[in-house]
Amino acid sequence: MGEISLECSRPGAAAVALWATQKLLPLTRGGEFAQGLQKCRRAALALQERLAADRRVMTPFPPELDIVVWALGAPKVSQSSEIARRVFTEAGAANLHLALAELPLEFYDLADKKIEKDRPTITCLRSVLMKPDHLEWIDRIWHILDRATGTALKGVDMPPKTPPCC
């Protein structure tokens, strides 16, 4: 045991954590655990929708459950990666804790984007909306993220976003 919870730092700890979770919240269709997962997914989809509509952002794929990944538009991939690190820092200072992920460029459809591919990977931002409460917090999350992105992009020439087809 850790100070206040299962520590999960030993082999098999993840299995014990899953077992304990399922004892408390059994896997029942429509049950409490399922409802929580549904709220997390709806929160992820709501964040994805806002990101996809933002001309400053590139989204590689929709979330399968509660993880949302995106990159920032910029003239070069290296510049996009640097901007992502600045957004990460700005958001953290505002108490919105994201993660950074390094993804191959193939995850993004960059064929029609005016972005120089000066490195094989792009640093992305990642958010895991794993609490059912995140659905209620989407407006606040977006407000912080929008502000952090604006601050990180000051002085950056943004490539035009291709308008959606049809």
C-alpha cells in the first residue's frame, strides 16, 4: 500500500488495481462504471470537436475512449513541436495538466498542409479525460487551452487551414 492508495509500482500492481476497481464497480452494462466511461468518452469527443474546429490545431484521429491527441499548425514540424511544448508549459501554469507525445508524421494527413516536414516525428499534446467530471469541466478546460495556445502562438505565422469539404 502507498500512503493513501494502491501504489501500483510493483509487477502485478496494475492487475490488482483493476481487480479492486471491478470489485467496487462491477462491469455491468449500464452500471456505474459504464456510465462513468460514457461520460469520459463524451468529454473526449467534446474536446476533440473543439480542437478540430480550431484553425490553429491539427487532429490526427478521433478518440477511441478518453484520450485526445493534437498538434499545432506551424510552418515547420520542428516549430509545431516547439509550440506544443510552450502550450504544455502555459496550460500547466494554469493548472491544466497535459502530456506530450512524439508521433510519426504518418499519423497526420499533411499532404495538403503547407508545413515543412523537417523531422520525422511531431510533438503532440495529449489529454486524458478519465474522470466523469471532465464532461462538466469542458468549458473551463477549453478556456485554459485556448488561452495557453494563443499565448504560445504569439508571433507565429499560421498556415491556412483547408476548409472542410461539402
